[in-house]
Amino acid sequence: MSVGLLAVVDDILTAALKASAKTAGVVIDDAAVTPQYVQGLSPARELHVVWRIALGSLFNKFIIIIPAASLLSAFAPWVLPWLLILGGAYLCFEGAEKVTEWFGAHHAAPETGARDEGKLVFGAVRTDLILSTEIMLIALASLDPDFGIWMTLGALVVIGLGMTVLVYGAVALLVKIDDVGLALMKSPARGVRRVGARIVAAMPAVFVVISVIGTVAMLWVGGHLVIANLAETFWHGPYDLLHLLTDAVDDGGPVVVWLVDTAASAVFGVALGLVITGIVVTVSGLITRRRAPVAAAGKSPSAP
């Protein structure tokens, strides 16, 4: 019996490894996006916040995504593309907001204190839900349909746990590199102190680069999600155009094809995100203008 159990475990691990390879791009995106949420926190709170986000990611995968994906794929598979369109559109919106900030647009200033930390965690977990959904759905689609429900669930559990440890372990290491630099600066060896100083001096630029990569990742993943799932539902136009572009550079090799696919998806994500941002800003402005007279009336002094 133990031999049979080991064989099952080996099959699950092998299937999980093969399926995980196809999710590598989204995993990299997830790792690039997450460090943005701990910027500006005190060093003492960084690992605590990363841990909370990691727990939220596990909750997303094991309590929401895996059960929901399993049920929907079995009883209502037509719902999944629509959910992915919504998730992709939200990523495009978040990415486009950051792009507008690069060009001088000002959004609401973040609050400070413990409440702000809670909002950061909530925002990171919300974004993780979308990225983790794509990771798990890609993995689910990559598994053998004849694998069986329990073997499939076992493989998804292994993938979910492995990806969470990989992503948030890397994030935790990344956000604490500056502390490593500070520790090296206290070394009695002059060369070691120089290395530590260079690490500390480089970290602001590193986080700027990470922020840019994370924003591009959101736009790329969001745009690709929308394009692919629009084709699964009712509109093939963006998908066909994307394939025309990638077919035109097919002779350049897989790297060139991937770059063109990524760039085109990101451009689509920016365009869609800006449209959504414009709608949100317009609606928010209308709501604010309608509330202003009511608030003014409520603050006016009572007649004697």
C-alpha cells in the first residue's frame, strides 16, 4: 500500500511540476507586483506585512480559487472567461492609474498609521486574488483531463503552496536586502563595508525599477487576460490582431514573439485601463458634485 501511495504522490508532484512551468510568467509578475505594497513602511513592519499578504494569498488559493475553479469547471465552465475578463480589466485599471501618476496625475493621498497598513494588505491580497486565479486556471488547464478529481486537487494544492512559498519568499528577501546592506556596513573589513554601502545606495533605484516592472506586469497580464477571454466569449478582434502581430515576427524566434505578445498586451491594457480610469474619475466627480450641496446644507447654521 505504501508503494501505491508513493506512486500517487510521485504522479501528483510530476503533474504539478509540468503545470507549474506554464505559469512561470504570471508567477514572475506576481513577485514583481507585490513589493510595491510594502514601500514606505517601517523596516520593522515589512516582514509582518509580507507574511499577512502571504496568508491572504493562501486563503485566496485554497478557500476561494481552487474550490470555485473546480466547481465552475465541472458545472458552469462558461462563467470562467467572464470572471477572467473582469479580473483582467481590474488589473488594467490599477496599472493605468499608476501610469497616469507617472505623468503628474494625483490620486488620493494614502493615510498613515495602522489603518493604512491594513489597506495595503487588503490591496495586495485583492491583486493577488486576480494573479493567483490566472496561475491556478492555467495550471488546471495544463493538467490531464483524465487525471481524476482527487489527483487534480492534489496537484493544484501542491502548485498553490509551492507558488506562494516561492513568490513571497522572494519578496521577503527582496524587501530586506537593504537591512543586509546596513549589516555589511558595520563589518570591520573595508571591502565588505563598501559592498554594504553600494547595496543601500542602490535600493531606491531598485524599488523604482520594481515598481515599473510591477506596473507593466499588471498591464501585460490584465491585457492578455482580457484579450484571450474576449475571444472565448464574443469578440475575436483583439485576439486576431495579436496573432497577426506575433505571426509577423515568427521568424525572429520565441523570444521575439514573446516580446511582441507582451508589448501588444500591455498596450491594450493601457488603453483599456485609461478608458476605465476615465469612467471611474467621471462617475466619482459626478457623485462628489451631487453630494457637495447636501453636505453644505447640512453644515449651514440653523436659523435663530
